Amino acid sequence: MKKNLLAIIILALLLVNTGMTGFMMLTVMTTNNQAVALIGDIAAALQIEANGGENGQGFSGSATGNVDIANVASYSIADMTITLKEDGSGKAHYMLTTIVLSMDKSNEDYNTYGTDEAIATYQDMIKSKITTVIGAYTLDEIRQHEDEAKATLLEQIQELFGSGFIYDVSFSGTVYQ
């Protein structure tokens, strides 16, 4: 008799637990749906699309977009020597690197600015932006915050062209002194 009573108590607790779990799931899902609707309304007010903005190019046409590999073109600025900001040690520090700009050939501005002939005419302005952005970092800062420097540089170059056809900036063969 005690075994049957114990089995009935366990069964009752199991049913109560299942009922409470179901109630919690309904409560959480309702709250989650309300939060998703609120975020969707805010995104609509800010004109942000779920796929990352215009043409899937990120919220500002930046590096957050996905570009098909067939639509990628790159432009390299070889062996740039950039003087870094003084760090108080009394020594001048330099960064020697090749800057690689990744461009989206499917972007409408690529034909205007991104072809080899067109972008070569803007090379000095791009180098100026690179020198300004990278030169604002000390040796230790650029080593620790390289991704931040790349993001700032990308933003500056996109502002220069007024377009997001350049979607990524990377450093290749970097040497610090």
C-alpha cells in the first residue's frame, strides 16, 4: 500500500511539474514575441532591414555585409610605412604593412570608383586617410586594437567615397618597429 501511495504522489508531482513548465513556456514565449515586435518596430522606424541594410551590405553599407566571392575585387597598397604616435619612450615607432581593400563588384559605385584605373586616381587620398587613422595609435595601441583601427579606417574610406563598395580593410605582412 505504501508503494502505491508513493507512486501516486510521484505521479501527481510529475503532472504539477509538467503543468508549471508549460505555463512558464507560454509566459516566456509571449514576452519574447512582444520583445521581437518592439525591436521590429524600432528597426522599421530607423529603416534598418533584418538582412543588414541596403543590398545586405550591413547597416551602413559596411563590412558587416556578406559579399559573394565572385563579386569580390581587391586593391592593394603595397609597403606603406606609417609613423606611429609617440608613446613617451623617446623612440620613433613605425608600422610597415600592405593595405588590402576588399571591394564589392556588384555595388553600383564599383564601376565609378572601384576599377583599377579609377581607384588608382584616389590612391593618394586613401593613403592620407590611412596615415591619419593609423598614425593616431601608439605602437602598443595598434597592436592591441588592430581591429578597431581597421574599422575606423574602413569608416573613413567609406566616407571619402560616400559609398560602401569598399566593405573591408585588412593588413598584410605587417611589421612593427
